[in-house]
Amino acid sequence: MITDPAQNYQHPEEVLIDAALTREEKILVLKQWALDEQELGVAEEENMHGDLQPILLQKILIVLHQLENAN
């Protein structure tokens, strides 16, 4: 799950509501997913095949921010 979030979740909000994960695990999943999306962006910039979804990355970062700032 943590190593390939895109295979387990379609939307970042699904990570947020996953009762099987702790808050810390959710943060790790979202950070990994964001990193994966950023790497796809780099691949596309280098004219390599990638499936970058800028809106998805933005959503991941928003949900991650919500989790990190929740008390």
C-alpha cells in the first residue's frame, strides 16, 4: 500500500478515510504518492513516457496538508 499508493487508491481522499491506516501511515502513503507523481513529471519533462496528472498531485498535497496540520 505504502510503496505504490496509486495501485490501492484512486483518490487521495480515500487514504484520508482508510480506517486501516494510522494517521502516520496515511501521511507516509500520501508523501510516497506525491513523490511518485513528481517523478512522473520529471520523466515527462525529459520526454520520457509518464502519466502525470497535475490535478491529482495538487489534491494529494492538499490532503497531506490537512493531515499534517490536524490536531
